[in-house]
Amino acid sequence: MTQRPPDLIVVPAVMQQRLRLLGFDTQSMLRRAGLPADLFASGKARITTRQMFAVWDALAVMNPDPALGLRIGAEGATEHYDIASIAALHSPNFGEALQRLSRFKRLTCPEVIRIERSDGEVRVRFHWFLVEGHSPQLLTDGTFASVLELARRGTGTRVVPRRVELVRAHTGAQAAMLGAHFGCAPRFGAAADVIVFDEALLAQPFVTHNQDCLLYTSDAADERSSV
């Protein structure tokens, strides 16, 4: 049986940098989340799942822009990708990219990516198993936007999901914003947050495939898992 990692999440330095580029005062954000203001000073911040959720809730309070999660997930330049995203982007196809993301998650944090195939579609869900309830809306939006951006950059095409299922209640503003970004009408009041693609997308080759980068990131992942 695969041993689950402890409730400890390393906040990548590139994520901290991305927040600053978006104009966030990270010290104020950390204080609002109930964390030390100098937590990011070393560049290797480690927090629990609940603390990470508190950070995302603080972001939502500090910036009421409903599209903030989408911006965080989709607008990052590749030079600001963390090692998991780099490995995924250089995978041979979308299916292997998801598998590599899943592997990194299992090695580095208490989160799993559930990938389910059925009736010609693939359902992708990000599940945090050490907390009850659902992840913050902002985090869900950012995660789904990053997965879609991975598919689009990797394939070099404007991938459109079959649908996006969300646990949150329906609002007209949310429906319009999310529909415009994902290219499909979101479904609200779902049992879980899920993004759904055509199953054929899994085998679509990535124009960004680079075997040398894959070897390097795999070695880096092994080193991180042994720390």
C-alpha cells in the first residue's frame, strides 16, 4: 500500500512569486490567514492543508475579483511553473501529463487526483483527504484553470472541456464568467468539483514533449520524496 504523505505542503517559491506579480501583499495575506507574516521569507514555506485553505480564503477576501482563481491558474508564464507542472507540460500526451501530476501530488502533499474513464469521457477530480468538506472556490477555479491551460499549451489547440461540475450554488455572474473561460456551461450544485474532458484527449500528443526534461524532473521528484 502506498504510504500517504503527512499533512504538510511545501508552497513552491514560484507560487509565491506569482502572487507577488499579481500585486498581492503576501505578508498581509498570511496575517489574515492566521499565519506568521514572514512565513515566505525563506522561500520554502511548509503549511498544513487547513492553513493552505485559509490562505486561499484570505486571497478571496483581499481581492473580490471573481476571476482571480482563473487568473492564478491560467495566466502564469511557463518560467513560473513548479516542477510538477513542468513535468506535466513535457509529457508525451495529456493522459501521461495527468498521471505525472498525480504522482507528484502523492509524493509531496495530502492530495490525490482521481481520473475516471466512462462512456467516452474522463472525469478529473482533485481530492484533499485530510480535511472534511470541499476546497475553497478560489482554489478549485485555479486548479481547473491550470489543468485546462496545461491541455491547451501541451496540445497547441483550444481544448474545451465537456463540462465543469461545481458544488457551489448557481449565480448568474459565476455562470457567465466560468462559461466564458472554460468554453462550456458549468453545472452547479454537484456532489463534487469535477472537470470533464473527452476521453480521446488523453492520447492527444503534446507539442511540448521533451524527454530530457522528463528525466530531469523525475530525478528531482525522487529527491523531494526522500527529503
